Amino acid sequence: MEQEAPAGWEFFDSVDFPTDHTDDSLGHARIRHVVTAVVVGHEGAAWLPRLTESLWALNPRPDRVIAVDTGSTDETAELLASMPGVEPVVSVSARTGFGTAVARGLEAVGFAPIPSAVGPYGDDRHMPVVEWLWLLHDDCAPAPKALEKLLLQATMSPETGVWGPKLRLWPRDRDLLEVGVTTSLGGRRDTGIENGELDQGQHDQLRNVLAVSSAGMLVRRDVWEALHGFDPRLPMFRDDIDFGWRANRAGFMVGVAPDAVVYHAQAAATGERALAGTRRHAYQLDRANAYYTVLANAPAKLLPLLILRFLLGTVMRSTWFLLGKTPSGAVDEWTALLGTLLAGGWTTARKNRKQLNRVPYDDIKGLFSRSVHALRQNLEETTSTISERIREAWADEPEEQVVTTARRAKSTARVAVEQPRWRRQLIRRPFLIAWVFLALGAFVAARSLIGDGVLRSHLLLPAHDSLGALWHAAASAPPGVTPPAWLGQFWAFSTVMFGPSGATNLLLLGAVPLAGLAAWALLRAFVVDRVARAWGASAYGLAVFTNGAISQGRLGTCVAAIVLPLLGAAVHTIARRRRVVIQGSWRAAWFAGICQAVLFAFTPALGLLISLTLVIGGVLGLGWRRQGRQLVFSVVLGLLLVLPWTIQLVLHPSRLGQEAGGPPTAAVGPGNSLPHLLTGTPLGAPTPWWLVVPLILVALASLLRESRQRYELLGWFAAMLGLAGTLVASRLGGGSGPLMFLMTAGWIIAVTVAWDSVGKSTEIIVQGVLGIVLVTTIVTAGFWLVRGADGPLWRGPAQDLPAYLVSAQDPPEDQSILVVRKDPNSPMRYSLVRDGGPRMGSLEAAPTAEQTKPITDVLATLGGGGTGEEGRQLAGLDIDYVYLPAPVDPTLQSTLDSLPGLTRASAADGDSAWLVDRSRTEGSSPLQDQTHTVWRLLGLIAWIIALIFCLPTVRRTVAVPHGTHARRDR
């Protein structure tokens, strides 16, 4: 070789250089190996100097080096010409694929000639000669021992026609890329290498594989010519798997030599340079080539199942891309599948490869990746991707840098190193201890509510029996009546919480720890001190108990307590980014809209109050800049997501005072008690109002400090907002329980931020104030644990009716029971019980007065003594039983006893029941539901779209982190 070697080979260490001898412990006959190396370059100026150094360091070197340049615009051609012993560079167009470029180079130059004189092994005239083709990429660098080790294995295993090296990450990293490669019949490339796995010799076993990478592939000449090289329909991606699959089918074994190491940069797969040989997207090309490879080589009997598998996989992956807001990925999925199936190139390939079927598929079946492994890898990668993208969810837009202050540095818990690791972790994570206490406390507090039956109270109707019944209730209502919006949201939550009853149990009995966890997610955004943050989250969770939401069974307030901090975190994400070019976060705006939709549905008054505040703050406080528009957008989105319930709230403002779950909560409020009003504790709350006084006093004391923070003022603003809303709601006769909870939440935020501000102060006054706060919290927690959920909330059967009346409502009887409540000192009230009785949402979707007028008229006549026709009229109204629970009005009871067409039925002590004779009258109920399926489906679609826009964007790329199972090489 005439060229001058590079000045220094700093790319390699001394350990990479070959030894002076090669051991063949088995003493195989010597073979003269003639190697022709082909290097294909495309825009490879950044990597070719390293490849040149590695070729100079090789011992032995290839007998001939052929360089092919595929239309590069940089110095690739000049660098290829500077390689040791290289023949004149062969130039082809930029549209030429890797396999075609190799074929063009061999056509132009040819294989290395076989020497007839003495070679490095002595007298070659009596040695068998084997010709080899060594394929190299311009972004790979063989270690000095690579070719030597490949040829050694070729000598020891002459029956193997294709050899591949061990691939490590460029440059000279110990991260493994490949030690052989295989594929599943679904087209998934599998290397068997874990993510970030280091080379410690764990894969250094000589073995046969399905294929090896084309970066460093050593192919015997007769194998190359018998298989006609790489398939020209595969310009890149999967061409190596296709070649190895064909070689195994033809009886030429493929092996891996782990002692031979090649470093590979994978520049095209990682996006460091443009693709050569194609104008298609990298991901689309990779998927299409994967389908082509399997269809062209798989057994004919498996093709129908494989096509069905491809179709299902495409549906799932395209759905994933749509959920991840990457529609181009879904388009590439379908384009790759349909383009491959309809183009028909794979059918031609199958015909041309029939002569290769020398080895049955069952003999090489073990070389493929099993479907269960592919499924496990898919799940692992999906989980990893979701967790990674969630961490990046709201960080994809520039944001102001967080300055590390002295106070932040001092807030870090210092723990003695000699303590056990678990104790150090607990000290550093006080909220973990607090949350475990809240979770265990919730179980203890619910001790009287664990058992059979459903949760009920005077403010909570029983949950539906099944998801189907709940969906029917969410989509059905009498004509002119709109089903409540919260039923649809509750149905979606129930689908993952073991049904409506399980969702009710979790939201009510687990409200304290869930609210505490949500509050911690908010406080961690602006509270540095961990102890203060843990106290604030715990106090917020206990505020759900002190508000009486759990003991009274107010499902709406419990849901609002969980959602409010999440809404606050989203608004904080939008509003805090002020000193950057790109402000706010549209993903957070979509999430804020979803949170407001939940508040509008479960607690309309609280949702309206917060939405007005956000609109005013967005327009006046932030101006009509991007952040202000995002806040207004979130409010509009929240209103749209609960259509047409929003229209009902506008037409019937009295419904603003309702909470989800039961009858109107006008009685939930401070009443005429000034202490309850000022402390934010509703009448009937399980704790006395004076327990909240220390919290209010500390919040007031925080205002006297000179260094007040904006979050303290925001906390007080929330408290005053809740107080004003409570005054208005109380005067209008609406329930104000959620608004009073907002007052308590505001004080907790103010105290938490003040605690965080004073830090680890040693002043006696500060320590005393914080001690009062802690003692009050501990006393409140004691009330919670001792009293538990004792109150109007109880667990029992869904209906207070005899068993035969409950079973009579089930198919096929589908009978209706008119339950009339009338004692001597109260007006008559009634309810028509059917299909399991009144359940959640029944009162919000109650029929109008005009629709219930026929029943009202009959009962009014009975109250006046009756005319004798009421039995026939009840039968005509499709009523099967009349039931009077205790206490029973004796006058009404005697009237019903004397009424023709009614027969006494069995009832509990103090109750009365009559069977209506419907044998002579064909009746129809005046209360017929109308299904609003279209509205519910449109609402479901709208929610799916909103949730999609909350999710992080899915990356669509061929390249994956090095070493993963799904590495798509080159």
C-alpha cells in the first residue's frame, strides 16, 4: 500500500490491537482467505476519518477495498479515496440503496484476485482458497482484531456462510447494539439487548442466528452470488434480516463472532444525516420493509394470519399515534401496510425464492423472536415511553429558569449518613409518612361503612347496579329534560373502578387521601419546605372531613376537593411563564378545561365562581396575551364539554346550588349562624366550628409580616372568594358546601406559604404559632379517627322495600311501585319506583310537573276521600303496587283499603302495601324516557379529543435509544 498512514490512531487503545499469533485450538486445516471489502459512503465526512484509521490498524487487512459514493455533496468521495489500498471510487446516484451500491461496486471493480504465490500462511498452492465479501458502512469502525476474529471463526466453522461481528456504540463505547439480530413474524426487529446494556461478555457465545447487521457482515462469495446479494426492493432497513432469512432458507448458516467488535454510529437511524436511496419517511420505510420481509419469506400457510396480525397491529399503532397527536405517524402506518400489500412486490419475490426452500421452516423456527417476547417488549417500551413523555408533558415549551436560592438550599433535609437508608428516605419525604397515615386513617374512619349494600344518605342516592344501567341513566331522561352531565363522567370513572358502587366508595371513603395527594401535586410547584408542603397537603385532605362532605355523603364536594388542586396546578403552569418568548402551555389549558368541566358537572356553583375568576384574571390580569387567551379557552372548553347541561344551568339557575349525587343541597350551608359562616364549616359538620379558628388566626398573622408572598395573597383571595360566594348562595337558598370548602382551602394555602417563607426559624413566636397549627391539625385528625364517618351516610340496601317488591322490578315483570309518603302532619309526597328505584341522577333528570300530572291528580283525589275510580286509573297509569312506608296516615290507609281494584299485600310492620288489579285495564306509564344517545356519543368524542390534547406528543422515529429490543439499524 502506497498511502501514508495517519499520524496517530487515537481512536483505538492498545488493547484493541491484535496479538502476534492466532490460536486455533482445534487444529483445523489451514485455509487461504481472500477478502474484498466494500465501503458505501453517503454524506459521511463526519465518520470516514475514523473508518480510515481503523482500516490502517487492521491486521490482516482486506485484500481489496472498494469504495462506493452514493451522490454525496460533502468531502465523502475524497475521504473514501484516502483509505488504505482502496480502488478508484465508484460513484452512483443518491437514490441508490445500500445493496445496489455494493453490487455496482463489485461490477465496476470485481472481487480481489486469488494470489498464486506464497501468502502469509506459507505455501498456498496446496491450501483451499475461500473468497469473502466484507460489507462496511461509512459510519462504522472495526476494531483491529475484527477481521482476524471473523476469519478465525470462518476457519473453525466452514459450513457457516455468513458471519457478523458484535456491534458496539460509536465511538468506542461499551454499550451493546447487536450480537446478531432476529425478527418476529409481526415484523418487529429484536436484538435481545436491554436498553443501555453494557458489554460484559454476557453475549459472547458462538451461535447461529437468523441474521447479522450489514455493518461488518462477512459473506462468502458463493453465498452472495447464490442469493444475488441484497434485495434491490430494500434500499435500507431490514435488508440484512431479509438476506439472513434467505441464507438460512437456502441452507447457508448465519453465525455471530462476538470476539470481532465493530463500532457503529447508526447515523441515518438516529437522524444525524438524510436517508440515501429513498424519498420516503424513515418510519414509513422501516414499517413497509418489515412487512415486505415477512411476506416475502414466511411460509404460505401463515400468510392469512400474518396479514390479519399486520392489520390489527396497524390499527393499534395508528390509534397510539392519534392519541399522541401525531397523525403523520398513523398515516405512515397505513401507507406502509397498504402500499406493501397492494404493490405486489412481495408476491414476485416469493415466486423468485421458491428454489431457496431447501431447509423447512420448522428447522429454523427457533431463530425467530417469539410473539410473547414481542408483546412483553411492546409493553415495556410503551410503559417507558408513557412515563418519559409524562415527565416531559408540560416541559416541551421554554420556561423561566428556577433560581436556586439560599432558602431553597437550606430547605433540603439533612440526615445523618449512619442512619438506615429507609429511615433517611422517610425523613426526606415527610409527605410520604403523612399520606400513609391519611390512607390508613381513611380505612379506620370507614370502619362502620364496610360491608354489604351501597352507600346512602339523605344527600346521596344509591349507586346504579351496573355500568350498563349507569350509561342508560346518563343518556336517558323524560322528554324535555336533560340528563345530568356528571353521570357521563362518573360512568367513565366507574369503568376503571370496578363499577358504580366501587367508584362511589373510593370517592367518598378515600376522599381524604386522594385530596391530600392532589394538594401535594399543587403545593410542590411553589412550596419549597417539605414539612410545610406535607402539612398543607394533609390539612387540605382533612378539610374534606371537617366540611362534612364525607359524613353527609356529598359526592360533589368530594370530587371538587380532588379536582381543585389539579386545576390550580394547570392554571399555575399557564400563568407562571412570563419571562420567555413562548408563554403558557396549551396542554395545561386543555387540562384546565377538563377540570372545569368536572366542576361544572359536580358542583355548578363552584365551577361558575372559578370560571368567572379565571376569565376576569385572564383578561384583566394577564391581558389578551397568549396566557390570557389560554385561561379563557379553558373556561369555554369546560362549558362545551358539559353541553347540553350548560344550557340547562342557564335556563334554570336554581340548579347551580345542587351537588351531584342526590337531592338539592339547599340545607348544606352556614344557615343563620355567623360563626359557621366565618369559619367555613356548614351546619351539621362532624367537627365544631371553633377548631378552624386557630387556622384563621395564623392566616391573619401571616398578613402582618413584611415579606408577604403572592401565593399567600392568592390563598386569601380564594378564601374571600369562597366567603362571598357562600353569602350569595345562602341568600338565594342554594347549597354552599363546596363554596365553604373553598374558604378553608384558601386559608390552608396562605398558612402553608407563610410556613414555607419563615423556614426553619428559631424565633419562639414563630415556633409557637407553628406548634398551634400542628396541634390543631392533630386534634382534627383525632376527631376524624374517633368519630369516623359517623353521620347521615350509611350502608344498606338500595331500596327500603320488601324483597318481593324489589324483585318485582326486575325483568320480565318490570313492575312499577308507587311509594306514597303521608303522615297526619305533613303533605303528601310520592315517587314512582321502577327499574331498581331512584338512583344517582334521578332527581336532576326528574320529569316535569306536566308529565307527572296524571299521578298527582289521582293522589289528590285519594287525599280528598276518593271517588272509587282511582284503582282503574292507577292501573291505567301502569302502576302495579301502592306502598305506604311508616308512619302511615290512617285516613289514606282506609281509603285505599276500600278502593275497588286494590288488594292488600304483605308489608313490614307499620307499612302498608296494595296490589293493583291490572287484569282488566291495559295501561301505559306517563313517564317514558327519551334516549339522548347522539348527545352522549358527541360528548364522549369531545372528551376523547380533549384528553388527547392533554397527552404528550408521541415521537415518530425509526431510531430508538441504543440497545433496545426494537433497534432499527442503519
